[in-house]
Amino acid sequence: MQKNGNSTGDVISEVSAYIAGGTEAELPAEVTKKAKCHILDTLAAIVSGSHLIPGQLAMKYIKNQGGKKEAQVAASNVVTSAINAALANGMMAHADETDDSHTKTLVHAGSAIVPAALAMSEREGADGGSFLKSVVVGYDVGCRVILALGRDHLLKGAGATPGIGGCFGAASAAAALSGVKEDAIRYVLSYAVQQASGVNCWMRDMEHVLKAFVFGGMPARNGVTAATMVQSGFSGIWDSFSGEHNFFDAFSTEPNLQLLTEGLGHDFEIMFTDLKKFSVGYPIQAALDGLLKLMARYRLRAKDVKSVIARLPQPGVHTINNRSMPDINLQHILAVTLMDGTLTFETAHSFERMSDPSVLELRKQIQLVEEPELTAEKRTRQAVIEVITKEGAQLREHGISRGTVENPMTTEEIEEKSRELMTPVLGKKRSEKLIKTIWSLERVKNMRELRPLLSLPSRKGAPQ
């Protein structure tokens, strides 16, 4: 294999070697457990997302594409090419505000990497352990690429970190499963470079369709595309990370490539990735946590409340302020939670409730305020909730997002969330068996064994 005349810098050598050995590496027990949590959480997001508009459109599109039967579109009986399956499952994974997020980079790693790894695992007939390890590799490379570029630099230029980081994460996971040699992985990375994309105009998307594509579908598809092309013999650039017109110079004025390899193989980025307890936008999580604590402590309901102030740090405030979609509208989510005493997936996505006169009236009493003191702190997943009751009591609670590294969810909570999301689609028996299978992924000899669990139940007996 020729070296194309470009630099063979240590950075791309180290990254390629890490990817090549990824499915053989021994992982610490806590990393394996955390990976299983994120895999289960992402599969639950995919299944529940199959019934939302982005998921339905993705499935409709893929059904018309045909393709060699290599991998399954979840929550369906469609088996298509690995590239097509990755696109559909990626869009389903972020059809909603349910999937995970790497706080330091804002990469929604699971929605891109898990669909890519799942599709490639099915294509290659990989075992469950290799699948899991490839996911860990994807989180490491995808998130580190954004760290090396500089998250804030990308955001200033309107670059979508999920699309860019997700592409490298998906390509790395797929490459780890592809069987291509270490040198050829350099070529996979060069095709990831050419496909890395995403512009933050997705924020103007009113139906979450473009956002689902940018965050999940596009990077998952592009990653599998990069790996399978090189697997088929495509050559590329020996070192796209350095030399003339390289990736990092194109995307950043002050890249720090040391962050791409520092601690690689020892400090696992999946350990610094947050889960969500609730299927709503991330900035709402902490506010909802604080409100539910007050409701439980004082038995508060809508009839008791005169006004609510939600104080949040600046990042993300504009994305949840009286938005037109229920699951990213803070005022709406807090209002229906007060009225119902809890929040379900169905309630969080009900457009009908958004036009309910009683909900609209309560929303007028809920104010969102940017809090400078919280903005100054490094921890962004927090909020302060202040409630004044009709009797004049002034209540205050500090909310912290459940599922963050600082405030992790238990495995029982992750299971509970997954059941709520999957059971209405797959039925109780399939959902329970899928949960058990993920906790024992090392025993899965071929990832195609998951197909019956991710398929729709037979109409005669559904749901089971």
C-alpha cells in the first residue's frame, strides 16, 4: 500500500492503530457497563423514534431504496443495505430529544455511532462483544475530533458538532468492525474527512426532520459509507490530518491535535457522555428535575401554583423558550407536568396538548430566565426553580439533570426508561428480552440474533 506522498504524522498513526485494535482490546468493567447503558438507551430511542415524523419519513424513504439485505431497519421487518439501515436507524435515534450527549463537545454520539456499529455488525456477522467495543471506539474518536478542533470555534462558525463528530465516530466504529488493516483505516478517515458536515441552521427546523438527519442519520450513513468503500478496495489519502490542505486546518484556526490522542485507550469518552432521564430537550432536564422534587416534597399541582420561574445557564436557553414543538418547549413541559403530576413520553410529544386552553393559561405563569451565576459555573446541566403558591409560599429548588456524569442514572432507571419507550412498539415480551440481551452482549455470537427482537410483533398476536 503506497503512502500517497503525504505526512505520516504520529496522530493519524495512533488513531488508526487504536481503531484497528478496537474490537480486540480489553475494556475495564465500568466502561463495558457504561457502554451497555448507552447502547440500550440508544436502541430505545430508535424504537420510540420509529413512530415520530422523522422516523416515519426515514423508513418510508429507505423502503423505496431497495438494496442488498445486510442490516435491519429497527421497529420494522425491513432488511436493507448497511448504509441504508444506518441512515434510517440514525434518524430514528434522534427523531426525538431522547438520545445521549457528550457535554464537552455537544456530539449526540449514540444516535450516530450505535446505528452505524449495529448496521456494520449485522453486515459482517460480528459478535456482541465486538459490537460493544466498536461503539466505545466510535465515542472516543468522534468526540476527540471535536475536542481537537475546538467546540466553541466550530459553534462560532455555525458548524454542527454532532454532524462532524458523529461522522468520525460512526466511521471509526464501522472501520473497527470491517476487518480492514490498520493502514487502510487511514483511508477510511480520509473519506470521513470529505463527508464531515453540518451547519447549525437545523435550529430553524420545526419538525425535527433535518435535525434528525444532521445529528444521527447523516453521520451514521457517512461513517458506514467510508468503511465499506475502503473495505471494497477504495484508496484515499494516507494522512488527511496533516500536510497541505488537511482537515484540521480547514475546520479550525487553532486546532490542538494532542487532544485527539491524549489518553486514547485509557480515558474513555463514553464515560463522560450524559444520558437523559426524560425525553425532552437537554436544557429542560434540570428544570424538570427541580420541579418534580418540589412537587413531591410539597404535593404541588397546577391548582396550587401562582407562578414559576425557571433560572437556567445561558447555553441552550434560546432553544427551549416557547418553541413550537412540545418536547423542546420548557413552559409547556413544566405546565403539563404540573397538571398531570408526572411526565410521560406520550405527553411530552402531544401537539394536541399544546393547544389545550388550560395548558396555555398555565404556561403564562411560567417564566424562563437566563441566570448569570449559573452561566459562570462549569456545570451547565443545572437549573433553579422558584415557585410561588397561591397561598403565598415561596419555594426554591436546585435541579440537576439526571443521567449526567455528576448525577448518573441507575441501571434500573435506564431499564424503566427503555421499557416506557419500547413496549408500545415492540410489546412487553420483546422489550424485556431485548433489555436482557443487551446486559449480556458478550454472549451474543452474531448480532443478527437481535433482528427478531427489533422486529415488529406479528399482527395476529401483537402486542406481546
